[in-house]
Amino acid sequence: MPATNLRWDTLQALKNSPKGNITYDPFWSERGEDILAGCKEAVSLSPRSGLILERLSSSPLQKSRFLSPGSGGSSPGLSGEISASVSFSGSIPDLNANARHSALSAAPSLSAEREQAVGDEVKDDDPEEDVSERLSPASLPSISLLSPKAMETAGRIIKCEEEKREKAKLALKLRQEMHEKLVAVAASSESEQLKRFEEFMELKQRQEFQSMRDMMDRETKESIGRQEKLKEEQRHRMKIINLRLREAEQQRLREAELERQRQSDGRERLRNLNSIQEEILQLNQLLEPSTRTSSDLGSYCTRGNQLCSQLSEVVRKTAEGEFPSVDDMTVAERALHEMRALIRLLQEDVAKAQEKKKKDEDEEEQRRQREQLQAQQEAQKKAAESAKEKAKRKGLQNSAEDGTLRWYKELQQSAARCAQSFQQLQAAKDAPTKKLKLELQKAASIPVSQISSNSGSQLREIFDKIDKLLSGRAVVSGGRNISTSQHPQGLDFISFKLAEKFVKQGEEEVASHHEAAFPIAVVASGVWELHPQVGELILAHLHKKCPYAVPHYPPMKDGTAVEEYQRILGYRVDDSGVEGQDSFLKRMSGMIRLYAAVIQLRWPYGSKQAAAPHGLNHGWRWLAQMLNMEPLADITATLLFDFLEVCGNALMKQYQSQFWKLILLLKEEYFPRIEAVTSSGQMGSVIRLRQFLETSLQSRQIRPPKGQLSSVFWAS
């Protein structure tokens, strides 16, 4: 039993030795070591082996310790005791070799072991002493054992180590296989994970790309939506702006129409005011003879003068460039009514005075005889005057001269032939010809409508355009090239419509604005000079609308209707009836003013050597023939005044003293005839003519007409 315990102690000591404590270091490959490096180290005895040897020394079997291997006398616990005292200085095969060839050194080694064992027991109190000193092979002597038990023990140890080594190799191999499997599994897992990761990253990239595309699509849609919204807002703003522009244009047109209406109403009120003033002045003149005969009637004259002064205040405002207001017209009409009432009262008082006078004549016979004698003398004087008047009337005519009438009829026949020549174009029904006719008519009428006194260059452009059109060259009208050569009857049509438009401008534009006569007349004169046919058509249209420009008073033939005869005289007749006298006189005045301007003007850029196509000699002829014809109420005075106001200065410079003789004849002999045929309600034109004649004869000068074109105008 003790030997067995010693054996197990020895095995326990070997187990606790560095060789017995074989450990696995997982980092051996990193340090470059062999995995079995720990198993190849030299085997050494445990520090407790000295104690074992000391115990063995006290045993009775100590003498047979160094026996040879062949002796059979050994105690059962010998192998255990020896194994506890054996220390190996090298590997196990070296120990066996040394045991076969070395001698056993017993005493010194055992004594040294004892001392060492004693030292170990002494040092048990200090377990932390350096183990390397005790385990050093130099301090332990090498012992060669020849005992079979020792060899058996050593063999078992070697076998145990080999088994352990095999187990370690097997475990290591299994561990390596497991590690390789784990590495393969890990590599496969990592490969799968890498694939999954790559798939995940690719999916993520696709998702990001898709999200970016979706975002870009959304932004594009939003951008398109914003653009559409901006376009819609822009269209809405444009609609609002266009609407406002249309409203502004309509407002401007309304204001312009109101301004024209105001101007027209103002001019109408001005004419009415002038008529009222003329009538009041005439009535006031009737008051003066009556107040001279009786001092009791002086109050009527005073009141009449007050009414005239009151009306003069209203007229003075109009002289400053303002139109009379409705209140002014009310004041003027009230003054006229009061003046008429004053005249009626005056006539009643005069009638009473005459009755009283007749009574006085009945009472005084002598006075009546003297009055009878005086009446006879007055009758004789009247008879003599009437005889003289009849003698004077023998030289006056009721119609124009035969040569003038022939000229008038030839012009009308020429105009009728011209109108007949383009009857095919006028009555065209196919669309292209009708369109061409409309364009030709616009090309003829629009330039004439654009004539104004703005600048000479503009007037020259209009003249050149009309000249090109009549010469057969192309002109631009309405964005297209128009020429009379586009139709065989185009030239006659253009000439007729152009002449008609010139006369219409005199009838409308000159009638409203007297200064417009000069720019229209100078263009008409220039066209007349280059294209005589147009000038003859202008005269024909003028004579047809205003026969007094011939001068000619058409007689009423049997069977002619009243409306037709009024149309021949120049009146406008429509479904509503015959136009008023004021409108008729206004149109006749405009056409006579245009005619008076044409005969004294020439186109400044035409030929200076050629004679005027219709010069001042025709104006002298017209004035002389007017004075040889019986005057017409209201018409003769109006036309004479308008003609002399426009053309009087030119005739004065041309005929000088002969002109003043004619004016003197008009004032002294012809003017009383005009007064004799004019009623009291038509004295306005008569008063204007009388004032003009008196002013002209007193100053021996006629002022140039307003609106005459100067050299400054042609330079503009």
C-alpha cells in the first residue's frame, strides 16, 4: 500500500510537471511555433522528488537499489520509490540509453537529494519562490535506472505521452477538420452574405435610382404643373390686360364721341346764338325809327339796348374760343322772347298812336290836306323810284348764260358716260371682281380722307400715291398691291370715285372745318393739272350737288315732284323727309369754299410754265354771273360771303381796281335786292355779307383767308 501510494504520488508529480501540463495555445501559428513544441522539451523531476528519495533511504530495501536488471529480488514498492527520485536530463530514449551504459552514483546523489528535500520543506512557507531554480537540471543530478519497474514506468509514461500525443494529434486533426469545416461554412456563409449584401446593395441602388427617378418625375410634373399654372396665370393676366385695354379704348372712343358731340352741339348752339343775335339786332333796329317819332316809346328802345347788351355778354364768351353753354342759350332765347314781346307792345303802341293821329287829322282839315299833298308828292317819288328800279331789273337774269349752261350740260354728260363705261365693274356679281372693286374704291377714297394740314411732306406722300394710282402703277392698300391695270375699267372707276370723294370732303369736312378747304383744294388742283379727266369729273360732281357753283338756278319743270325738284336744287331727301335749311346752307357753303380754294391754288411741285387748269378767271366769271342773276333768299348772301372770304384776297390782287368796282356795284345796287328778297328770319347771312362789304370798302383791303398754306407748311 505505501508503495502504491508512492507510485500515485509519482504519477501525480509527473502530471503536475511542465510536461504533464500540456496546454493548447491558439496563437501558436501567429508566433511561428510548432503545435507539439511543448511535448519535445526535456523531462525533469518534481521538486518533491527529494522528499521521496529521503523516505526511500530509510527503507530496509535500500541495499538492493542498485542491483542489475536481471536480479529478481526487489520489493513491490521499489519501482514507485525509485520513480519518485528519478530525474530525466533529456528525452525518454536518452534515459534508457544512459541506463544501459552508465554507472549508478548512489551516495552523493542521495545525500544531495536529501538536502534538497530538506531545503524544500524549509521553503514550503515561501511558495512563491522562483520555481525555475528548483526545476533547474543543474541542481538535480541525472540518475540512470535499471529497474524493470522503472523502465515499465518510463514506458508507461512514454506510452501515455504517445497516447496523449496521438490523442492530441487526433484532437488537433479533428479540430483542424472542424476548423476547416467552420472556415468553409464561414466562407460559404460569408459568400452567401456577400451575395446577399451585393443583392441588397444592388436592390438598394435600384430603389434609390427608382426613388430618384420618381422624385425627378414628380419634380418634372410639378415643374410642368407650375409652368402650366404660370402660363394660365399669364393668359389670365393677358385677358385682364386686353379687357382693360378694350375698356380703355372704348372709354376713349366714348370720350371722343362725347367730345365730338359736344363740339357739334356747341357749334349748333353757336349758330343758333348768332341767329338769335341777328334777329335781336334786326328787331332792335325796328325799335329805333319808332322811338324817334314818339318820345313816349323811348323806354322800348332802352330795354332793347339792354337786351342787346345782355346778349353781347354771352357772345363775347364765344369770341374767346368757347362754345355757348345751355344756360347761355337759355339767356339768349329769353332775351329773344322778351325782344319779340317788346316789338309786339311797340306795334300796339304805334297802332294806338296812329289811331290817335287819324283822329287828329279828321279834326284838322288843313293838316289833312297838307298831308294829302305830301302823300301825292311821295307817290310821285315812289313811282319815279319804281320806274328806275324796273329799268335796272331789265338787265338781270333768272338763269345762267347759254354758254355756261352748255358747259354745265357737257360736264354732266361726260360724267354720265364715265359712269356708264365702268358699269360692268360696278354691277359685278362674282366674288373676285367684287373684291377688286372694293379694293379699288378703298385705294381711291382712303388717301383723300387722310388729307390734312399736319405737314407738307404728308400731303406730298398722299398726292404721289394718288398720282401713281391714276398713272396705272401699283400702290399698297390694305397690305396688298392695287393697280388700275388689274381691270380694263379700273381707271375710269378710280377717276369717278376719286372726284366723288373730293366733292364729298368739301360737302362734309370743309363744311365743318373751313380751314380744311386749302389742303384738299391744293391736292385736287395738282391732280387736275396732271389728270384733266379727274378735274372735269370733280366739276361735274360739284355742279350736280351744288348747282349754284355753275351758277345755275334750275327751274321747276311741269310734272316734276316737289321732292325731286328739291333734290335737283341740292337738298338731301330721304325717308325722313327733306333736310333742314341750316344743314343745306352748311353743305353748300362747304362746297363753294372748296371751289373758291381750287381756283386760286396750284400744286407747288407741278409745272410752273403751264397755265392753271381752272384759275382765277373762272372765279371772276362766277362772281360776275352771280351779280347778273336775281338773288335768292338766304342762299345768294351765304354763297357770296363764303366765296369772297376765301377767294376775295386773290381776286383783289389779280384784278385790283376792276375788282373794287365790282364790289362797289355789289354793295350799292345788288345788295339792296338781296335785302328785298330776304325775310326777317333769314337776315343772318345778309348781315355778315353787309359787314364784310363795308369793312372791305372802308379799308380797301381784304384779309387773307384763315388756313391758307404757307411756305413754312411745305417745309415741314
